[in-house]
Amino acid sequence: MGSLLVQTALKKLQNAGFSSVFLWVLASNRKAVSFYGRQGFMPDGEKTAVMLDIPVRELRFRMTLKNYPAIPV
């Protein structure tokens, strides 16, 4: 279900003319890091944010939509 949701969103973004997309994931969330990697996102940056006075490391993932299959949704 999650993969279908991401694929649908990516196709809609591509059809709307977007050339790339990015998202942030907590580095400690291994399931999310793995999931977005399987979807074709590549890590391209990181930062440390403070949430509730606790420093947390976030990873930024990016995907170029140029080569993403353009299938009508």
C-alpha cells in the first residue's frame, strides 16, 4: 500500500511538471530509510534538528523524476 501511494504521488508530480522531489527522514528510522531507498530515492544530505530539546539526525532523500516512468494516473 505504501509503495502504491508513493508511486501515485510521484507520477502526479511528474505529470504536473516537477523535475525532482525530496523528503526528510529521521536517520534512526531504518524502515523508512530502507523503504524510500527501494522506491528509488537517494540520500543527498543530512542535518541535525532539535525536537523537544533532543537533537535528532535527519537524512534528506531526493529523486529526479526525469527518468521516472510517465504513466497516467
